[in-house]
Amino acid sequence: MFTSIGVAAAGLLATTMAVPSTASTSDDPPEEWRSYWVDAFNPGIYSPEEVDKLVDDALAINSNAIIVQTVRRYDCFCNDALYPRTDAAVDAEPYDPLAEIIEKAHDAGLEVHAWVNVNTLWNLADPPSSPDHVFNQHGPDAEGSDRWLNKMEDGTEFQGNNAYIDPGHPDAVEYIVEGVQSIVREYDVDGINLDYVRYPDFSSSTEHSDWGYNDVSVARFQEATGRDDVPEASDEEWNDWRRDQVTNLVRKIYLGMWEVDPEARLSMDAITYGFGPQSVGGWEQTRTYAEVLQDWKGWQDEGIMDTVVAMNYKRQWMDDQAQMFAEWNEVLADWQGDRQSVSGPALYLNEVEDSLEQVNELREPTEAGNTVAGWSGYSYANPSQTATGSSQEVKDAERDALVEAFTTGDDAPFAEPAAVPTMPWKAEPTDGHITGELVTRSGEPLDQVELTLRPLTGGGEKQTRLSDGSGWFGFAHVPEGHYLIEVDLPDGVVGKPVASARVNAGEITTTDMSPLIRLQ
């Protein structure tokens, strides 16, 4: 795993600390995340020449990381992953956009985080060319359980040309996890950045989601709850169940990445719609939690998200949006605990002077004395409001102006290089993980069965999890020691409902309970 501290600070060692900090000593650069999001709908990685310019531009602003869109709509800007290669007009093979940016960015001292869109399936009138693309395999032409499309309460599956994956469909979850693993396995990425790890927009209310009505998902909900109705979109039990499906997906990705590369960072693009929890009555009342069913606060608390990169897209020149920006920065800093939160302002909604004001603001400590772990600008392609919709010449000039504002002068926020914050929980782990499958001897997965983890030695606490649609379960960041796993077997299933597990620091203990369970 490549470790970045910025080209100007190459060879220096970053200080390991449990909480992100911008403090430095005479020998060590400060730890502060600095990156551009580089989307794949605009220039940046379509050719080696674009990659050269991207790296130079990232270095110019004293960036230490690049979040580069790799999986856009289940099409990969790479050659060697589970996802098929994109139809976009990138240079022909053997050119590999992801491999190119990794090689050149690493040579320059920059980390590369592969940006993967999770639940956005396709967005063009014409289908993708590859017969292996999920849209062609499991989209509108598929039937029954082979159909993975997300569906609204009224039966709508498309918003214009936009189609989505339902995270309550077990086969879709398996594909996503294996796709992410394939990128981590085949490429020397420093991490994976998840986008759209949530339910879609376009709901009729900001208090619930209209999505999640794939037939398989509804049937799983009914089986789990003993209900036979199709729940209304506002049903709280249904809301909790759907939110849990996204959390299970994140947990499975996190532990799946750990299997391949324990040092790889998992980050995600967090929703911050509207005002923060301070103004709307708490986390559960935010549009993030209620409308798109994304519990990134809970993921940090559980430790299954290393870095939350918030899409804090607000116009600094509008008073109400400036308040929104400040409110989200406060909770991002105060909620991160021993994980990390990065604030990601919208460069394209602000002029350079507004973006400078925002980066200076997010670096200020909260009343509790906390600061976010860094900054990520959206986006590289459109570095200011003036740049958006303008010529490439104007875009480049605005990016140069942003660099000058951020790096020139003693008070400039990025005047000196910084190191990507370290992850002590991965660099020097003190706990481990447990994964397993709850499958009968004859191969039937046991879905949504409760498992209880009880510590025998080591000081851990009792935890409960539900198996998912493939029978998989996972307990993350469990203290070292011996544990019992107790299974609440459903009716019609018999066998030994208890297994033991030893947890070692930094390791995944795999428990196969299949030989112990059979259908009655």
C-alpha cells in the first residue's frame, strides 16, 4: 500500500495519532486530507496527457490525494475489474485510465482513491455495449429475481434515463462487494470512495424514501417481519429495514476490502441536504437519515467507515446556505470519534474567494475543540462558479486562481504540504473481525436470522447482527478474545445453534456454520 505525504514532503514520516490534527513538529508535516474529486464525465483521465495535467494540477494546490471516478454507472474506467470497461471516449486499450493515474500519482507522492458509484446503474437512452453489464443482465429485460432494479412505491423504475440498483436485493449486494474487491485486488489503490451508497432522490417527501420496492426486497421484508402487506413509504418499520440494507452493504464492503488489503481506506460521499441536525431536531430528522436512508454517523460509530467525505455543497454567498455549511462542518468534526471526516465544498457553486472562505472556516475548531480531517473540492473539472459551463481555457484559468488563493502567502491554508491522516486502527490494529455464513447443509441461505456474539474472554461486549440475503454476517472491530456465536434458528431449521470463535488483532476470523444446520 502506497503511503502519501505530498511530493514536497516526500521522505518525511507522518505522525500517527488517534484523532486527525493539523498540528506539526519541525520534523513532520501536518496531517490534513487535501483532494480533488475528479469526475469521469469531464476531462481528467481520458488520456495519458490528461492524467499528466491532473497530477500537475493536484500538486500545484498541495493536494495529497485524488478521488478519481472509476466506476461511473457500473462501467469501469479500468481494464481489469469485475465491472466491464466503459463505453466513454477514453483512449483505446491497452490504455487503462486507473492504472495510468495510479502510476503517475504515486510517482508524484499522491494517493489515489477509486471512486465507485454504488447504486446508480445507468443513465443513457441506449444500453451499454457490453453484454456483461448489469443493466443488460439484470435491468429492464430481466424477470423475477434476476431483476435488480430499484422501484418506487408507485411502480416507477426510471427517472428519465436513470436506473438504480436496490440494496435490498442480495444478488446485487454480492456483485457490488465483489466488484469493489476486484479493484482493490487488481490495482494498487490507496482506497475506495463510495458514492450513491443510499436510496435515490426524487421522493415525494423529505421525511421518507419512495424507493426500495423491488419485488425481492419487499418479499424479504415481509419474511423478516411476518407481515403480508406492501408497506407504505412512510412506514417506520419499513424505513428502518431499508436503512439496515444500506448499512449491511457498507459493512460487507468494508470487511470484504479488509480480506484483500487490510490497509486500504474505505471512504464515502456523505449526503448533507439542507440544514444540519442542530436546526432540524437531530440526526434522525435530517434528510440524510430519513429521506435517502444513509446512516453515515452510525457507520463511523461502528467503525465500518474509515473516512466520511461529506458533499457539503453550499453557496457561501447565500446566508442560509452558509449556515448549512457551518452546521454540517460542526457535526462532521464532533461526530468523527476515532475515525475521520472530511468536508467537501462545492467549488462549482462558489467563486474562488468564497471557496477560500469555506476552507478557512472548516479548519477552525468547534466549541468542543474538534476539527474535520481535511478538504476535498468538487470538482477538478469545474473549480469555480465562473468555470462551470465555460471553455476549457476559462476552467484552467479559474483553477490557477484557486491554486494561488490557497497556496500563496503566509496565511494561505495550503501554503505548506500536508500528509494524508493515518489510520491507527488499520496501521496498528488492536481488534479483529468475525465473518461467516449461515447456510444449511443443503445450501439454503438463512436470511435475516439473529446472531448474538457473546464474549468469553477479552472484555468485549455482547453484540447482535442479522444475516443477510446470502446468509452472510459480520462483526467488525471486535476486541481480541474468545467468543460464542449463538443463532436464533427459525422454524423449520434444526442443528447446533452455537459456534466458538477466536479473534486476533488485525485478522478476520471466518466461521462456517453450514455443517451445524439443516432443514427439518
